[in-house]
Amino acid sequence: MSKLKMSKLHLAISAGLLSSGLGFSPMALAQESKVKADEVEVIEVRGIRGSVVKSINTKRYATSVVDAVTAEDIGKFPDQNVAESLQRITGVSISRNFGEGERISIRGTTESQNRTLLNGQAVGSADWWTNSAASRGFNYTMLPSEIVSGLEVYKSPEADIDEGSIGGTVIVRTRKPLDLEANKIAGSVLAQYSEVSGETDPQLSGMYSWKNDEETIGALISVVRQQRNQRRDGIESWIWAPRDI
């Protein structure tokens, strides 16, 4: 039987290689692998697939006839105007004022025959128009899309939804601070050019969300400023009265 013998020279060379980092030490190999892993470039591709899947699941697992529109992330709502996002749903049409989507109609009913719930609370609005009386209709231009996380349109009644809608009920769900990351800040700067008025108008929005470490208390603040210069040319007559001249 042959025996492996190592001289003092062999031991000195081996110790020198290990101390210089040229040897095959397990610790050295692990550190080298960790460095290479940290240097790997990660490319992340994001799209609208998550919002589409969430909208489909809302409709799939609902116990009534429901359609939904969901935002992928803050500032990624399908449209800047919430009413125009609702128009994407089958059976929902919108009325426009100065070209801007304003109120909705569900399955051919008038705007006053549908209710809008903001996080479960009924909301309504009246326009500046003198002949526009207050009703159950809602002006969606008052609602910035940045704070909306999803829209649900119920076309059939449910026991847990306020009654009073003939065509359907729209539930607007806003973002909640406990669902977002702490100290999250989001904002956008837009500009719109109107061909008729010849003016370029800005739209600024900002949002800040905070919550404590225990995720029991949170607050969300959103500020939106929108300016529009609109022009309409026409002839209007308010009243006809017979006169003897």
C-alpha cells in the first residue's frame, strides 16, 4: 500500500495559496458566488394583466350580475375621467358636457334612476346649471381617478346594497392607507390643449399615504387641481312670450 506523504514545502505552498485567495476554499467560493448574485441585473416588466385578472375574478365570484374596472397601481387607471372608464362596461353609457364625460346611464335608464355609492355611502351632486335639480345622479368629473382603486357596477339588486336604483348601482372604492406602503407619495402633472378655446390647461395631482408600524392607523391625503378653459358658440332662447305690438 502506497502512502501519500507531504513535505514541509508542499504544506507551505498550500497554506500560501489559501491565504492569498487562489485556493479552492469553500468560504472563498461562497463569497464569490454571492458577489456575482448581487451583480445580476433584474429587468421587471409590468402591464395591466393584474388589473384585468382582478376585474374578472370580481365578476366570477360575485353572487349577482357585476362588472368591474380595477386599477393596476396609483395613476394607472384606464382613463383620467372616471365616467369614461365606466363607459367601457357593457350596458353603461355616459353623457358629456363640453366634451367631458360627466354622468352615466345604465341599461338605458336616466342618470337620476341610478345610485352611486362611495365606499358604501350614497353620494349625489347638483350642477351649476340653473335647471339642473339635485337627484340621485352623480357628476364623475368631481372624482379624481388617482384616488380610485376600483369600480363595480351591480346590475341586479342585493340585500346588502342600498335600494333605489333601476338600471344599476355603481360602487366606487377609493384607495386605503392600510393597503398601501407607509409614506408612499404619488403625483402627476398633465396638460391639455383645447382646439376651440386655444388654451393649454394644467392638471396637477398629489397623494400621500401614511400608516403606523402596527398597521392599525393610517391616513391618506390627496390634492387635485384641474383647470379648463372651454368655449361654446351658439344661440339660445330661454322663453317665448306673445306680445301685441
